[in-house]
Amino acid sequence: MYNFEYEKPSSVVDAVAALASDEAQALGGGQTLIPTMKQRLASPAKLVSLSGVAEMQGVSADGGLLTVGGAVTHAEVAAQASAYPALARMAGRIGDPAVRNRGTIGGSLANNDPSADYPAAALASAATVVTNAREIAADDFFQGMFDTALDEGEIITSVKFAVPQAASYQKFVQPASRFALVGVFVAKHADGVRVAVTGASEEGVFRWGEAEAALSADFAADAIAGLSLDPSGMIGDLHGTKEYRAHLVGVMTKRAVAAAT
Amino acid sequence: MPKDSGIGASPKRREDVRFLTGNGNYTDDINLHGQAYAAFARSNVANGKINSVDTSAAEAMPGVLAVFTGEDFVEVGGNPAGWYIESRDGTPMKEPKRPVLAHGKVRHVGDAYAAVIAETYEQARDAVEALEVDIDELPAVASSVAALAEGAPLVHDEIETNLCFDWGWIEDNRAATDEAIKNAPHVTTLELVNNRLVPNAMEPRASTANYNPGTGDYTLYTTSQNPHLTRLLICAFVMGIPENKLTVIAPDVGGGFGSKIYHYGEEALVLAAAKKLGRPVKWTADRSESFLTDAHGRDHVTTIELATETDGTFIAIRTSTLANVGAYLSNFSTCVPTFLHGTLMAGNYAVPNVYVNLKAVITNTAPVDAYRGAGRPEATYSIERVIDKCARELGIDPIAIRRKNFIKPDQFPYTTPVGLQYDTGDYDAVMDKLEEIGDLAGFPARRAESEANGKIRGLGINSYIEACGIAPSNLVGVLGARVGLYDAATVRVNATGTLAVMVGAHSHGQGHETAFPQVVAEMLGIDEGLIEIVHGDTSKIPFGMGTYGSRSLAVCGSAVVRATEKIIKKATKIAAHMMEASEADIEFKDGQFSVTGTDKSVAFGEVAFKAYVPHDFPAEELEPGLEETAFYDPANFTYPAGAYACEVEVDPDTGKVSIERFSAADDFGNIINPMIVDGQVHGGIGQGIGQALLEGCVYDEDGQLLSASYMDYAMPRADDLPFYAVDHSCQTPCTHNPLGVKGCGEAGAIGSPPAVVNAVVDALQSAGKDVTHIDMPLSPGRVWAAMNG
Ligand SMILES: Cc1cc2nc3c(=O)[nH]c(=O)nc-3n(C[C@H](O)[C@H](O)[C@H](O)COP(=O)(O)OP(=O)(O)OC[C@H]3O[C@@H](n4cnc5c(N)ncnc54)[C@H](O)[C@@H]3O)c2cc1C
């Protein structure tokens, strides 16, 4: 690790100001950023910790909306998001306890790892990503592997999830990292079904339109029995071929529909 | 009544108190006054010509004390292979030089070509980044198959081939085996890969060197499984330091699994740096360095043929294997695929013809050497997989075909066609025990239950034999070993009756500090708590060969017995003097020396005290003191054997395998501490299941390590493993060591992979899939592809 400065502001305004300095970077739970720095693959001049920002804390439910502060940890979502059980369960299975006690929703979404779980949840839930500057619909937020609509120095202050009528996240883990080899989040909303897939595509998290249409017409696992994904855009690596991932998307989608509550 | 002390008891492991409370003392915990830090510059290409390494910018960096390159070590020796092998045509193996730092060429990703010493570790790493290096990347060979291809790039230009040796075992069996296979009514052929593994000891390698310019003495603290061998290699081969001027200390070591048997260049580097700077120098590997540079394990590509009568009687086994030994010959690398593999190729079976051909191949990958089981897992896997395939082809039950061919109890000692003489065993008894503890009769019902839940279930059977306690020196010498393979112990009785037992074996998880005192306490009739085991420090212990190959108890434990016998003999003399009796009339029992037929007796502790306060000793006849040393060189290997059963469920939608039951019946001969044996078997099975389902060390064609971190290299976690049923009540004691013990450290890792793979194949077959083999690791994707391909 190279040397860096460290700041811990207590408000969003101060955090944004601190991030304006040269080569400053936001620090959430550090579960991605710190290992990268230890491997000398990143060398921010300054880390601005968001963990002391009170406005970015807390989980609250209001009507059909669940709002999670941008600095809320996975463990807190697992324990407090009872209004949205599928989301709470998903958060409770990210990494291991140490990761869940440090890692944050803001960090996970900003990082947009192609195998991360939160992007699938946000996309399937038609979530709104709230930043210090604006509100961004999940459909516009994710822009390919490790890429998002966030501008330089922009921070996620909260995330608003539309709580679906029924939902389930099915994660088939990559045996080494236990990130998703394929993860499928199915959410049945009043205006239709959303199916978001992580882990599988070279483009990062995506919505499976065909399955959404079939499931919106008939919310049953059999409804997608005849569908298959084109393997050509899938990730192929040590842990699974493109064909295997395409196949797993189908299996996990069916399981998610069957398990949706 | 189970005993609560001595041989056969299960006292808790005393070393665990310090390990579990954070009071262990590992190499990296040792910080010496004025210590500097080393960091290494490592190649990021698999094969490359070093044009230049410009150190000037690095030398000018803050805190930098010295920079070393390969240039600095051209004058010193190389790190040798410990075993000499001849090819079938009588030519010697090709032995490339292995320098401390690469010079001229780098030969694998991670090959170190320079090192920086600085005041802090971070400064040393900064300076490594400031080195200006010009390396031309060359085409590389990353697999044994690629390395032998026509026109393949050379790893070592000076030896002009990537074929290290082409070994036949036993060459005299070749023609008869070929003939038997040609004429056999049935031949089963199987091609398989024994997957390459990264050892992943919890503690990374580390070395700290100190040099005293006033005395010329060096001290090396290092993560070693055998400090004396490390000292010998450094002194006699690599650096020429007089052996009396180097102390090697391997303090607490956090696991080795083979990877810490060998001497590595980093040890030599810190010694050279400490001398140059007159300051202690420390290096601790980070996890990436462990992945790239710890000697890896396995990596065999094998074709095996099993010829049988139509009733399943074995006629012949023939194998042809390519063993990837990596870019340099690590110390045991030439012995593992030959004498620890080819000699085991008869398994537990009375098979008249066996011939093994093994080609060791040099590649642009990290060196490959012994990893838990070392050669024997590879042999067992080949044999037990082909037997399973054969049984299926012939329509014979997998247990029945094994029983039919087992060597029977009345055939021992049994000489195999591949050069070993098994002393004892009862393989049917072990199989009976397995059927009982695994409730194999209940399998059909469990299969039906799985099927009702939409899963497919399989049962895999395996029986293994292994050779442990590698020895004897005179035999291994003939076979090519460049060292002896005895061990040593010194028993020192203190004046107040406590004991220090100095042993040549090294404990890095095995529990010697608990088990060895049980042996001595039993023999002397005293409390185990009075006995301390000393190991790991060449200035304190006699010259032993360390710990690997499940040898500690069988070989070093036997030395402890011999030394303790000498103690009893000497103590008997002293007791006779004390009680004014003749030595012949002294009886020793339960810690008391008594004169037969009288009520006179003295306790062991009183004799000890007398030995050091010998006011009335007849100086001519009786030496003061009570301390004895014994070296023990066994007459043969020991031959633990066992039978394992694995039951798996496969998810037909995803190919995911889960292990539902795992049973292991082992014959380890006599048992000193059953709890420790259970633990060793559990750990070994965990590693074997890891190999079978999860672990795969993968290089791409250019020699880049794809599985270079835990993000891609899957280690078994607790929830990947089932509860085990283990049993070691079948005991045919070893006939040639005084404890009758056989060794248990590697058994689990040897016996489990074929059981797992046999079970998965059985499951797929039960679902009507025509799958006869899947290469390890059986990842969900591979199993799914096999089911759907
Ligand atoms: C062992 C391990 C296992 C894991 N397993 C999983 C898993 O199964 N599933 C999964 O989804 N993830 C997994 N993760 C990742 C984990 O969830 C991380 O928490 C997450 O990826 C990053 O969140 P963080 O708060 O730690 O962010 P950090 O590491 O602190 O930051 C990551 C990036 O986000 C930026 N950032 C942080 N917070 C904000 C914010 N509020 N606004 C804008 N930018 C911000 C940072 O500048 C940085 O670029 C795992 C991580 C580890 C170490």
C-alpha cells in the first residue's frame, strides 16, 4: 500500500468538498478498495470515509418504498430490511460476516462488480439511486462492468427500492470467491415482472427481457421453460463456460420464481 | 476402560493452548534488533531473456540498503535435486541449475530475479518497482504435453530438452506386461489428469537471517519442515557456509503439507544480505508470492490400462504418465513421481504384471514437488479409477472386484512386482469395517430418497495402500537418494526428574508435543507433564530428517523409543548401585526400580537426581548424567492401508456435487493418540475432497497463473465438507518398528479423491448418463458439461 491522507467528514456537504481535492476517493466499507490498495493496484492520494456521515445511515420503510442509506452495511440491511425480505436475505448472504459488517450498499453499487449481488437487486426492484446531486433510475445507473452513471466525486447517499409484491434472489456461487457465478433477482411488481441477472454477462448486470415478458403474462416457473439465453455474450472462464452460465440463468430464474414470496 | 495417559490415550493437544490463545511464535513474530526487510522482484512473464536489470534508481530510493540481482550469485552453488534418476536408456536425468536469483533468463511467472533490502518493507517494495528491467518475453511451455511437443520452446537452453527423464519401473517387467495385456481377455483403459494443486499453508513462507560479524555465526529463522536438511543444503550446496557456523531454527510453523520441506532461494538471499549489511534481514511472503512460488503438487497426465480375466481377476497394470516438474527441480521433485508413485502401482492387489513409464517434464511453471501424499495419491487415483471403470464394464460390484484381487492376510510379507515388500495388512477386514461404518447396505434406500427429492445419488468405493516412513537409507541410496532417511532423538533427564526430548522430526500441526511424551511416559511410567519436546532448532536437536511422508512417529518416534531404552538401561545401572544390588536383579515397572524378591525400590525421579549428584559413584564404572541419543534407520517403509466410501448427491440442473456421507476405515497399525489420528484423517480427507471437487491450479498457454488468488482458487470451506465416520480399529501392527505404528498423516488425502470421483460417476450412471470419467476438480460446470455432452 502507498501512503495516503485520510478524512472522515460528518456531512454529505463536507464529504463532497473533501472529494474535490486531487486524487481523492470515497471509502465505504473498504472491502473492495482496501484490498486493491494493498495489492498496489490503486493509489488514491486521499481517502474520504463516508462512515461518519449521519445522513447516509439508516434503513426505513414507507408505503411501498424501502430507503437504505448509502453508507449502510450489508449486515444492517440483512437485519433491518424486514419490509423487503428478499433484499434482506440477499444482503445476509454477501461474502462472510466480516465483509457484511464493513461493506456498504453505496460501495457495492458504485463499484458495480459484474458478479456483485446488489446491482441485480437494484435493477429488479426498479430502485432509484440517490446521490448528492441527483436521482438516477437503476435502469440508467449501470453502464457495463465496473462502470456507472456516477460522475467524478459524486456519492451515493441513499437507495430507494420499490418493494415488489413478491421477489426472490437465487445465487449460484462461484466456488472460490463465492460471488455469484450466476445470480438472478426476480421481482413481481404491480406493473410487471423484472428479472435482473448478475455474474453472467460480459456487459455486467442486465435485465432478461424475454423472461420478464413471459413471467408478466404468467408468473410461474414453467412460463419460461422454453426460453434460453444466447451464450455468446456470457462470461466464460475457469469456473464456467458461456454455455453453462446461459443455462444457469434459466435454472436460477425458475428457482427464483418458485421461491418468490 | 480408555486410558487417560500413555500410549492409546487421547489427551488434548498441549500445543493448542498457545496456538489458540495467540501465543504461538512463528517466524514472522520474531523481530530482531536493527532488522531490515527484503522484497523480491519477480517475473511477470513465464519465459524471458533478461537483457538488463538497472538498479541505480532503486538504490537511490529512500531507505534502500542494498539491491541484489542474479549477477551477485553466479559464483555460488545451486539448489540441488535430492534424488538422482536414470532414464530407461541409462542416461542421467537432466539437471538444470537452480540459482538463488534468476540470471540470464526468467523461467516462470514469479521467478525472482532481484531483491531489495530496505529499512521498511514498504520501502523495499517501492524500490522493487523502481528497478529498470529489460526482459524479452519468449514463447513459453506451461504444460507437460506442450513442453514435449515437436519444436517446443526450451525452458533451459543449456540442457537442450524439456524432458528431464524417461523412467521405466521396472524395466524388466516391460515385455511381460506388454505381452499379458496383449493376450488378456479384457483391457480397461483410462486417460486422466491428476490436477495441479497449490499447497496453501495458512502461514506463508518467511525467513529472517542474522549474522554476527564478531563470531562469523549465522542464524536463520525459517518456515521449514526440516531444519537440518535446510542447513545441509545451504551449507553443502548453495552457499558454502561451514555447517558449524549456521543455526537453522524453524519455530512454530503454520502448516506445510510438503511445501516447506524444501530449501528456497529466499533463504539464501536473506543470509547473504544479513552478512553484507551486518544487520538482520527479514522476508515474509505475501499470499500472491505463496501462490506463485511455493512448490505446487501433483500435475500428472496419465494413461492407465488394467488387463483382467472376464471374471475380474487382475492380470496386468500398465501406466504411462507425464509429470510436470516445473521450471526447476525442487529438492524432492524427482523422487515423488518415481519412487513414491511408481512403486505403489500394484495397490492392494495381487497383480502379477505391473509396468510404469514416467516422463518428468520441465515447463515454464512453478516447481512441483511433494504435497500431502506425494506420488501416492496419484498412484491410488489412477488404480482406483481404472478398477471402477473395469468393474462397470464387466458388470461386477466395485467392492467384489476389489476383494477378489486383494492380497490376502496369509500372503504377507508380500513382494509386489514394483519393488516393495508389504509387511502386514488385512484388506478384507478393513473393507468389512467400511461396509459397517458406512452402512453401505442402506445405500439403496438413501439413493431412493435422493431421487424422490430430484437429486441423483452415487456411491464411490476406494481402497488404498501407501508407503510411509520413507526408508531405509541403504535401500533409498541404491534407488538414487542423495540423503539418508533415518531420524534421531536425544532424551535428556534433568536432575529433578523432568525430561527434555530433542527430536529430529518437526511439528507444524501434527501434535508431536503431545504424542511423543505419551510414548516416553508409557515407557518410563511417569507423568506426561514432566516431558517436554524440543524440535526445530539445529543447535539443540540431533541431526534428523524432519517431517513429511507420514514419517515422524514411525521413524523419529522409533528413535525416541530407542533412546528411552538406553535411558532405562543406564538408570537401571544407577538404581543397582543405589540399592547395592546386581543389575540383573533390577526390575523396572511403573516408574519404580526394585530388587527382585525384596521390598527395596527407588523411583525413577530418585535415580535421575542421583545421576546428577553422583557423590558415591564408582568413577571407573558409572558415568554421571542421564542423557542418551539414538539414531533409527528402519528396515522398510510402513504400509498403512484403508478403504473409503463416499456418497454424493448431484443436482441434475446445475451439476453441483454435495458430499452427503464420507466413511474412512484405516489400518494404521498401533495408535498412540486416537484423537490426533482422527484429526489427521479429517484434515487429509478435507484436502482430498478439496482436490476432487474444488482446487485447480491453472496456467494459461502463455504460462500466466489464472488461479493466483482465493478469488479463483477454491479452498474447501467447512460447509463443503460432511461429517466423517472414521475408524482405525483394524490394526495390523508394523512388524519392523518398535511401536508397530504405520503413519496416518497423508492417508486421508490419498484415499479420498478416487472415492469422490467414483461416487460422482456412479451417480451420473444411475441417471442413465454414459459418463465414465470426469477430470478433477469436479466443478459444477464440468459435471454439468459431462451430463449434457
Ligand atoms: C471476501 C469478500 C467476499 C465478498 N463477497 C461478495 C458477494 O458475495 N457479493 C457481493 O455483492 N459482494 C461481495 N463482496 C464485495 C463487498 O460486498 C463490498 O462491500 C462491495 O463490493 C464494496 O463495498 P464497500 O462499502 O466495501 O466499498 P469500498 O471498497 O469502500 O469502495 C468501493 C468503490 O466504491 C466507491 N464508493 C464507496 N462508497 C461509495 C458511495 N457511497 N458513493 C459513491 N462511491 C462509493 C469507492 O470509492 C470505491 O471506488 C465481497 C468482498 C470480499 C472482500
